[in-house]
Amino acid sequence: MIKKLPYAILYLICIIFSCKASAQKVLQIETSGKAQTTKLFIGQTLTFQIHDLDYPDWQTAVIEDLLVEDSLVLFGPRYIHIKNIKAFKFDRGWTQAANKSLLTFGAGWSGFAFVGTLTDGNPDTNYRWSDALVSGTSILLATAIPAFFGTKKIKFGKRKRLRLLDLRPN
């Protein structure tokens, strides 16, 4: 065991010095009055809108590169200056989870109430309007939540701005 220890230390030293620095280029969303920022990295998919009248719709592309000196973001074959970016749109993950949970709950409630009515042997119990109401409300909420809360839009202007940072060592 002791004879192998110098080899392990030598191995760790080789790994540490052969790794690249973890610093990189970053597109950062800043809000005035807040220290917290949102960082976007190369390779991340973004849905964005630009000020150009030829492309008023939302566009989705992958960040290919960030040119910090020129304040340009490379989205596939085209460069966009960060001042021309009007807004970003992000999907919220919790809405899809809520959708799935509410659909499962609504279907399960109706399914168990219907199967229970058929198999309990009591002629006084039956599938009620309240069971259908609970299931219908759950399914209605499952479709309404992603429609109203599915995406978060960040518009740039007075309070929010974009900044390109190069965190690589010189």
C-alpha cells in the first residue's frame, strides 16, 4: 500500500496540470439592483427575438460562439449584436411536470371511481357528478397551467441587459 502511494500522488499531479482551466466565454443576463445573474454558455439552445422588422417572430438557435471584443453572438450561420436582441424566452420545467401530474390524477380519480362502482357490489354507490367534476377540473388545469405559465420571457431594456464576458486566463 505504501509503495503505491507515490504513484497515486504522481498520477493526481499529472491530472491536475493536464486539465484545462474551467473558465470560458459567457453571455450573462443582468438585472439592475440585483447581484444574481443568469449565465448562458456556448452550446446552449436559446429562443430569442431581435429588433429587426424582417424577423419579428421568435427564433430558436444554438449559441455557436461568443465574440466578446465585438459584442457578437454567433447563432449558427449568422452573427447578432447583443444590442439587437430584444428578448429571450425560456421554457419552465415545472409546468410540464404539473401537466403530467394533474392528467394522471384526473384519469386515476375517474378510473378508480368507475372501477370501484363496478366492483364493490353495493347498488347504492355509483359514479357521481362530483367524480366527473374532480377529473374534469384536474384535466382543465393540466391544459391551462402550461398555456399561462409555460414560458418565461425576459425583455431587455431599462432594467435588464446582456453582457458578454471572457473568463479565460490571459
